[in-house]
Amino acid sequence: MSPIQDIRKASGLSQAALAKLLAVTQSTISQYERGEIRPDIAKAIQLVSLGKRHGRRYRIEDLYQPELKEADHA
């Protein structure tokens, strides 16, 4: 699970609700969660702040780390 997806789920938000909060589209949230695109710095700050309100301790840098795939462990 990506940090962004974890923050969203911990916050009890749907992709559509998080998109509205960040003033982006639901498709953009989906792309963030899949690691296809990364949020700009302002959105990353909002996400980290949202996560902290819900007990998540991510740093901005964590939102820009590449996901490890199963094949990367072999």
C-alpha cells in the first residue's frame, strides 16, 4: 500500500473525497496511489498534515519514494 493510499484510508476518505479536498480529480488520486505520478509539494504537505491528524507519521520525502515491487525482492 502506498503512503498516499494509507493516509487516505486512515482518514476514512474515498478517492473522490480526497480529490475534492486537494482540488484534483479522482483519477489523479488513483495515479498518486499507483505511483504513476507524484503530488506537487503543496499537495504533499497537505497529505502529510492529513496523515498526522490520523496517526500516520509520514514525511514529505516518503511520498516521493518509489514503491518496491515483488520482483525487486528477487
